[in-house]
Amino acid sequence: MAVNDIVLHGATGFVGQLVADYLARHPGSRRFSWAIAGRNPNKLARVRDSVATQGTEPGVIVAQAADEASVQAMVADAKVVLNVAGPFSEYHGDHIVGACARSSTHYADLSGEYWYQRRMIDEFHQEAERTGAKIVLAAGVDSIPSDLGVQFAIECLAAKGGRARHAKALFTSYAGSFSGGTRRSMQARKTIKQSSEYETGFHTDPYVLAPSAERSHDGETVAGWDSRRFDSDLRRFGGPFFMAPINARVVRRSLALDGHLPCTYEEGISVAALLKVVWLYASRGFGYFVGAPIPLQPKSGEGPPPWLQRAGSFCVRVHVTTEDRTESALVEVRGAGDPGYLATSKMLTEVGLALLLDEASPRGGVLTPATALGPVLRRRLTEAEEGRFMQFRMLD
Ligand SMILES: NC(=O)c1ccc[n+]([C@@H]2O[C@H](COP(=O)([O-])OP(=O)(O)OC[C@H]3O[C@@H](n4cnc5c(N)ncnc54)[C@H](OP(=O)(O)O)[C@@H]3O)[C@@H](O)[C@H]2O)c1
């Protein structure tokens, strides 16, 4: 019998501490029990003591991700596991996903490593389908706004009687920075591409996370939005976005699992969004004016300073249209806080709470945020922090 409703693995990392903080202060915290987990008991005790002064006190589980028996014991103690120890491909995320899939325990992580995500699909999708475990990959800013935004736009188009055949997303704001863990994940991506572990086509396959999908057309690329151009549907200048390769693969898995393919997808970032980041950094002298510089080469446990986490924001517009382009829908998803950190920690926590408390479809498997939780998660995110955190709006 699980003794904890939620177990947060990797709580000692930069994102882990933000998630622990949000869980401890959550207005619903009396409705769930929780524990923090990781490999270092002293660090875990420090995180527990720090969050206990602000809200509820979590239990502590010492677990070694490399040791499957230790992982098994941690998972047996949980109804939902949130994993933020990444890079997930390096820190034995597969042991945790496998244990959750087998024991029907819901799971969510912040992985953006497509080769790791694909391996989880190949190895555990069927098992999780059988046991009913929801394994939710990419449950942070990569890729919730894109994934839920596309799903919402498709619903809006369907309400007008249209079926989506083309979808595109443009981030019109993405103001924040990056952490030591993200740096290491980017390095892991470089290393895997240079290795001979996969054929070249694997890295350039837009449908790598939807292996048996009906493809939209042969000319599709991973991110789709590969050059700078004015887009008349979105009424913005946009260009390539460095997070699009992560998000686009996840969105295509959602489109495949929900039966929306063939439907093209492309994702970019507006020129104005890039200028906003430049202004945010320059107006505070990269943090030197406010006594908290932005670390440009953060180590593990380091990331954007508190002022940047609070000043950050994101906004993505999603446009979907029918085959003959006569009917369309335009929606916007916006949120407050540094997208990768303050906002991501809230998104992941709300995913965990939705898995624990909300009525979603009984579908199990290695899923995406949209296919695991969809409208239930949209509602939760909209209600978080009394409506001040995220908004989903139909524009057209
Ligand atoms: N999807 C998104 O939107 C999103 C956003 C932000 C971050 N991320 C990802 O989230 C992950 C975490 O980022 P972060 O900045 O929080 O990283 P971090 O500060 O480096 O934290 C890493 C965590 O992993 C643990 N860890 C390190 N080596 C381990 C090992 N061998 N076995 C088990 N656990 C180990 C660390 O424990 P110790 O404290 O004991 O070292 C720590 O708890 C990264 O993969 C990053 O790319 C994703």
C-alpha cells in the first residue's frame, strides 16, 4: 500500500527545489501526503527543512536511481512519482518509468531527450497501457503550452465543424534563462547525435515519437519553422525556435494518439519575443544592477536568479486550419514566471495533482500531457494561483 500520494524524485536539484516549494505552499496541500526523494540524505534533509518552514513538511526517501531494487521500493511507496532528476537518459529515468509502468503508478517528468522518450515508448508503452499507469513525458514548459495549445485549438476548430489538417505555433514571449541541468541535457543531445548509437535518420525524423503514425507529407522537418518569415495567420514575424524540436515531436505524438493525423505541425518564435528577452536582460544589467547576476554557465543546482524567475513569462499562439483552409481557429496560451523554472515547476506539480486527484480518461501508456490529461489539466492550470498563473484564450 502506497504511503505517499506524491513522491518527488530529484528534489535536491534546481527545479526539484522549486517543485518542493510549490508543493509545500499549495492551497490544496492538506489533501495529499508527499515525500521528497534522491540519492543524498543530507541534501534531502536541507530541502525538507527549508520547505517545512513555508508549508507542509514532506517525508524523505533515500533512493539510488541506478539500483532497480531501491527504485522499486520508492515507487511502491507512491501513487504518483514526479521525476526531475535529469538528464533522464543519464540518470536512470528508465528504471523509474519501468517500475511505475509495471506497478500501475502514475508518473511525470521533464524530459525533452527524444531518444530517451522513444526508448520509454518502445519499452514501456504496452505495459503501461495494460496496467493503466499514465507515464507523462515532457510535463514542463517543454511541452505543455504547445501540446495543450494545439489540442485546445483543434477543439475550437471542431466546434466550428472543421477538422485540423495544418497546425502552427509561434511563441510571442519566452523570457527566462537556463539551469545547470538544462545545460547538461543540451550536452547529452550533442553527445548522442555524435555517437553511432542511432542512424542519422533517427535524429531528423519528425515522427520519432509516433513510430507507427500516418505521416502528413515527406517534406516535413522536425521543427517545421526553419527560416525567418512573416506569417499572415499569426500576424507576426517569426523564425526558428531552439525548443521547437522538443515540442514538435511531443505534439506529433499527441496528434497520433488522438487520431488527428495527418496534420502538419510547425513551431517558431517571434522576433518580438527575442527582443523582449534582450530588453529584460539589458534593463537589469544581466542582474548586476539588482545584485543577482544571471549565471551564464550554471552548474547543477544553479539557475536563473529569483528576480528573473518572477519577471519571466511566456506566450504561444496556435493556429489550426482545415485542408482547404476555409475554416480556422486561433488560440493563445500565456503564463507568468520564467518558463523553464518557476512556471515549469508549477506545471509539473499541477500535472502530479491532476494525476492524483482529477477524473481524466482511464487511458494508460507512455503519453504526453495532452493525451494523458487534456482538458482536465487545462482547467487545473487555469485555476492555479487564483487564475494568475496561466490562461488559455480563443482569439479567433
Ligand atoms: N521540460 C522542461 O520544460 C524542463 C525545464 C527545466 C528543466 N528541465 C530538465 O529538468 C532536469 C533537471 O534540471 P535541473 O536544473 O533541476 O538539474 P540539476 O539542478 O542538475 O538537478 C539534477 C538532479 O538530479 C540528481 N542527480 C544527479 N546525478 C544523478 C544520478 N546519477 N542519479 C540520480 N540522480 C542524480 C541530482 O541529485 P544531487 O543533488 O544529489 O546531485 C539533482 O537532484 C534537466 O534534465 C533539465 O533539462 C526540463
